[in-house]
Amino acid sequence: MLESLGHFHVVLVHLPIGILLLACVFQWMERRPKFASLHTATSIALLIGMICAIFSALTGFLLSFSGDYDEGLVITHQWFGISVAAVSIAMFYYHTKAAAFKAQVSISILLFVLIIITGHLGGSLTHGSDYLTKSWNLSSDTVAQRRPIPNVQEAMVYSDVIQPVLQAKCYSCHGKNKQKGKLRMDDSLRLMKGGKDGAVIIPGNVEKSELAKRLSLPRGDDDHMPPKEKPQPTEQEIALIHWWIASGAPFDKKVKQLDQPEELKPALLALQNIQEKKVIIPDIPSKPVTKANEYAVKKLKDIGTVVEPVAQNTNYLSANFVTVTNPGDKEVQLLSPLKEQLIELKLGSTRITDSALQVIAEFKNLMRLQLDYTKITDKGLANLASLENLQYLNLVGTGVTEKGVLQLRDLKNLRSIYLYQTGVKKSDWSDLKKAFPKTLIDSGGYTVPFLPTDTIEVKPPKTKQ
């Protein structure tokens, strides 16, 4: 209960920062005759700021028990926060007692400095110690710059392939300064230990590994990681993490020592060619679009559809039918008025058929489409051949075959197709790779061969005769 009260710290902490800084400025100004009337306003600001500082210190103390942050940095921030509260009390007392001007100024300057330091330490806890400098590209502990890999087969699978992804996308919340859920990922031992809910990686078992599950959830899901406002791993990076876990999550093996499914090789080769100039495909179309019809959006939301902007300051939208009761082709037709704005559509595990794909074919700006575990067929898939901007396509658990997928070979921007548990046969993969040379075709269901070296024989100690 007390720990839950600590979460109010992030709400309260901004109040004393702004109010007390304003009080300091007011106090400095009121010493000039023309601003003497600010004396009452200064007293009020000091009183409110003092109260907020006390409650911020108390809630911060309770939040420190969560164990989500670096202990050393928390203690330092905590004592500076207590100092801010104590000095604000002193400043309020001296101001109401009309103490000597020099004493008041000295205290206000001290308070000003303490607020700046405490705020910086709080920012370091929340956003990382480099949150002020990382935008200037000066130095960073949390953003990895993947070094070029001249020969990916000779690379260490964890330190060269997997760790840079975790460092760039996970360390800001699970690194040295901050450990959400008591999970720290910047150390291999702590990573395998897991967090407060247990292990997040089960070597050899992707389906039971919480890390893999969280990465694969839809971006709008509350349990999806990283949080949707944070930088997201690419589909290729997620596939590499799945492969690493399925291979036993080794830390001391080279890429060449692990079994490499055919559909994963393009992702590995992409790491080898990282120095080559690449064509960057944007997450959002560069061309602006008008605002969506509000009545059409309301109709979709009324049936439970999650419709939201894909980013700030844009009219492009994402639509997710995960919370709609038994959605089918009729509900998809409600999307037609949004055909210009829609760039992400999630229809997984719905009742849609090929008829819905005729409607979706009109969404020329669509970039990401999830059709997993639906009743679509090769016939309906042909409608998607007109979606020139499509980058991501999830067909897991559908009845599509190689013939249907090949109808999409002219989609130049297509980067990922997921075909696990479909009608595509094992013998078809080589033909698909030739037809989609720049596309990651993921068959899922990775299996890892058992090697004699994976077994450790434990013998009882010899007894002395």
C-alpha cells in the first residue's frame, strides 16, 4: 500500500520545482521598490512550494522501496530532495519573519542550486545519466552504436548481435540507473536472473520466455515492451532475439556455431553489410494528410476499435480490432472513410474473410498489416498487391500458400512477412527467398538440434580409500 503511494511522486515532484523557483525569483524582485507588492505572492508561493516539497520527499522515499532504480543514485537524489524540503521550510520562516535581506538571499540562492541538482538527479533516474547530452551525440551509456561486422559468421552471437539491440532498446528502463520490475539487462548474469516476476529468458523455449513474448505483442498492448513511446526494435532484430533464445541463449558462442534457419540468414547478412548505404523507409509517410473524418472515427470507437494517431503531430492513424466483439467483414467496411489516413491495421484473430481484403486494398498508405489467425485465402491475398507502401505483413495461422504469397512479389517496400503455421510448405522456402530477396520471411517454430556438448556430466566426488 505504502509503495503504491510512492508512485504519486512523479506527479507531485514537478510542483515544488516550478513553484519554488518562481518564489526565489519573486523574492529577488520584491527588493526593488516597484515590485514590493510581490511580497504576499512570494509568501503564498513559498508556502505552497514548501508543502509540495515535503510531500514530494515523502512519496519519493516510499517509491525508493520499489527497487526499480539504482540504489546509489536513489540515495543521493533522496538526500538532495530532503534538503530542498528543509531549506524551503527555512526560507518560508525567514521570509514571514522579515529576516535580514542578506540571509534571505543566501537561503534562496542555496534553494535554487539544490532544486537544479535534485532535478538533474531525478532526470538521470528516469531517463538515464546521459539524458542531457545524448541528443548532442557527445557520450551515451544507453544507446548502442552497432559496430560493423566484417564476417557475421565469426561474430559472437551475444556481444555482437544481441547485446547492441538490448542496449539500444532496453537499457534505458533496465540498465544501471533504472531497473523497472527489478530487471537489469546490462549484465548477463542479472539478465538471466530476471526480475521480480522471475526469469524473462528460458533458454531453448521462445514461447515461455517473457522477453520474447513482450517484444512480439502489438505495440498498443499495455504489456508490449519497449513502451510504445520508446524506440522500437525492428522485425529483424526481434527475429534475431527469438533465434538466440531458441538456440539456448548462449553468451560464449559464435554465430557459426548455431543452427541458422534459412529465413533468418537475410537478417544476419544485413548485420554484415551494415556499412553499406541503405535506403531508409520511413515509419510515417512524408506526405501530409488531412485529418480523418471525426464521425467515422467515432463509429469505429463505438464498437470498441482502438483508433489512435501513430505519432504526435500527424494525422496518420492506427486501427486495432483486438477489443471489438467478434469483428468481421462488416466492421472492416467502417474503415473506408479513413483510407487516406490509415497506415497500421491489426485484424489478428478476427472473423474476416477475403471480402475484407477488397476493402483493405483501397488503403494505399497502409504500411503494417496483421491478418494472423484469420480465414483469408490466396484468392483474397491478391487484393494486397496494390498496397505499394506495405512494409510488414503478418499471415501467421492462415491458409495461404506459396502461390498466394508470390502474388505480392512486386511490393518493393515489403520488408517482413510472417508465415508460421500457414499452407506454405518447407520445400517452398527457397523459391520464396528468390522471389523476395530483400524481405525477411519468417517461418517461426525454430528448432535447435541437440549437441553432445550441451550436456554436462556430473560425477560424485571420489572417496578416499
